[in-house]
Amino acid sequence: MVRRRWLLAALMMALATAAPTSAQADQATVARAQTLFDEAIVLIKEGKYAEACPKLEESDRLDPGMGTEYRLAECYESAGKIVSAWKMFRAVADAAQREGQGERAAVAIRRAAALASRLPMLLVDVPAPSRLPGLSVLIDGKIIPPSDWSSKIPIDPGEYLISAKAPKRVGWARTISPHERSVMMVIVPELRDSSAPPPPPVVAAPPPVKEGLSTPRIAALAVGGVGVAGLVLGTVFGLRAGSQWSDARTTCHDPVAGTGCPSTATELGKDANGSATVSTIGFVVGGAALLTGTILWFRFAPPKQAGRASSFLLTPAFGPGMGGARLEGSF
């Protein structure tokens, strides 16, 4: 009997000693949660959402509450994590409805609905040939359940690594960067047998060389055009001079001296001399311009293929009332 009383007294003493310790621990946890919450609110006011959201997450883990979760949803939205915000607003709405807080539930539902149209979606398609035994499809190292394959999954904007692995197979990975309102589709290929030899490397063909005229070659064409115009002018006035000389000679013996010639013949002779001068100038200027344009053209020609060579020879010819040029070459 005495022994039983002693055991009961010892048990009551142990319970009395442990109770304050447990209560003190709970108070410390709540105090820590409140401190984190207050720090997060200050950071939110400063626009430092990336630092504030983790503090709210830890505060809610230590002391869960709808107020903390609502603030966390707002922090997620401001930080660009619209899917996380959407999920948290929906969680707050469900909790508020269970607690009979209709007004808070309605506000959370409206906030979630406003985000719904902005959600990025990811669709991971795993065709039948790719569904190997033991296949795992992951996003940033976290397994995507097979039930979510070929279904649209809400995902926060950002960069993610989609990967796949299977026993005795070579793994596969791809990086994606979804943004608001986007729907990204990723097709998982059939993983290659790790014991099979790797496929030969694909050698990309060199990009085709774009054919086009450089600025110096365009200038060469312009100068050459002036040359051609000069030669045409020289030819026209050369023919005109010849015709005028013929007309003058039919009426007098010496149209240049004007001896025994009518005034019309003398004027024709002078006109013939003027036309011949213009013709000569046209051939000289035109020939020089054509020669310059030809030199520029071949000086700035694109590189020739190996084994091919080109040579050119331009021979100008000028004279009173006539002129020209001869171009010889091998291609």
C-alpha cells in the first residue's frame, strides 16, 4: 500500500514538472512564428517578396492560421508565383468556408478566380513507345505522377528541368521556361538503350553563302555605268561629226579653211569639229570610267573556289572622233 502511494506521488510530480515545460515550448513556437510574420510584413512593405515569402512559409509551419496563409498567398502573387498564390487562396477559401467565415471565403475565391486566367500550363506527353518499365519523369528532380502525364499541370513562371530516366536506358532532359498564360508541351522521347552504341554525331552543313554585291562592287557598277554612258555619247557625237563632215564636203573643197565654200558649209564644218571634240571627250572619259569600274569589280570580287582562277585584260583604244575598249579574260 505504501509502495503504491509512493509511485502515485512520483507520477504526479513528473506530470507537474513536464506540463510547464510543454507549455513553455508551445509559447516559444508561437512567439517565433509571430516574429517571422512581423519580419515578413516589413519585407513586403519594402517590396522584398523573395525574402518575405519564406518567412511566412516558416511562420505558417510553426503556427498555421488563415491570416498567415492569406498573407502568404498575396506574397506569392507579388513575387510572380501565381500558381502558388492561386493554390493558397483556394486553400484559404476552403478553410474559411469550413470555419463559417463567409466573407473571408468570398474574398479568397475572388482572388483565386482573378489568377486562374493567368496560370501557365505544362503538358508532359509520354507516348506509348516511351512508356518503358520503370520510367520516371521528373520536374526539377521531383517525380511527376503517371496520372498527370498528358494532362495540363499549373506551373509557376520560371525555368525548369524536365527529365526522364529508366533502368538500363540513357537519361533525357530538357529545360523549359513557361510564362503567364502559356501552355507548354513537352514530349518525352523513347530512351535509348544504354548498351547500344551511340548514334553517329550529326554534322551540321555549313550555312549557304549569301550571294550579294558588296559596297565596292556596287560602286564599280556605278563607275562602269558612267563609262558606258561616255562611250555611247562618244559614239553618237562621232557619228554626228562624220555626217556633218560629209554634208560640208559636198558643197566645198576645204570646209575648214572656208575657201570657196558657202556659209552653210563653213558652219557645218565648225559643227563637225565641235561634235568630234565632244565625241573624243566622251570616249576618253567613258573609257577611263569603264576601265576604273572593271578594275574595282574584279579587285573586290569574292574569293574563288580552289582550283579555279580568272584573268582579265582590258585594252582601251582612243583617237580623234573614235574610241573603245577591248576586254579579254578567262574564267
